[in-house]
Amino acid sequence: MPKFLAITSGGLHGALEQELKSLGYTGIEKREAGIIFESDWKGCYRANLQLRCASRVLYPLFDFPAQNPDEIYDNIRRYDFTKFLDLKGTFAIDTVVKDTS
């Protein structure tokens, strides 16, 4: 089953988690940017329409640690984006960075 990421503001993680549970979503995991949950695509559309504490719902393609910008680009180059874009298409990279020092 696909996993989706419901994006929320820092102080709303708890409220979003309860909202997802009350709507019957499973596989809930807290993350830095929001909450991961499992659902089919119909449930993703429903979440986009019904969640009040989430600003949007995303479908993460992959997740990996990187220590510098080169590692980000090296990991992204490994993914076959031709499933989504033609060879002249472009895309944006959205990262979540946290200082672990």
C-alpha cells in the first residue's frame, strides 16, 4: 500500500495524528515535516479534501540521508524519472535539512 506524507506546521503534529486516526488511516509515523500514513490513492484524495491540520498531502518517491549537496544529487540521479517526465521535462527537489551536530 502506498505511503503518503501529510505536511503540517510544527505545533500541529499531534492534532494531525489524531485527525488521521479518526479518519481511519493506518501506518502512521511522525516525521520532521509532517506525518506519514498508508492509504490507497482514493484515500490520498480524501485526505487532501478532509484533513484540516495538513497544508497538503504528498507522495514521497524516496527518502535518503545526505551529508552534502553532492550526495543529494547523486542519490536523485539514481532514480528513473522518465516514468513521470519526458526527457525535456524539469522538476524541483524539496529537501528537509536538520543539523545533527
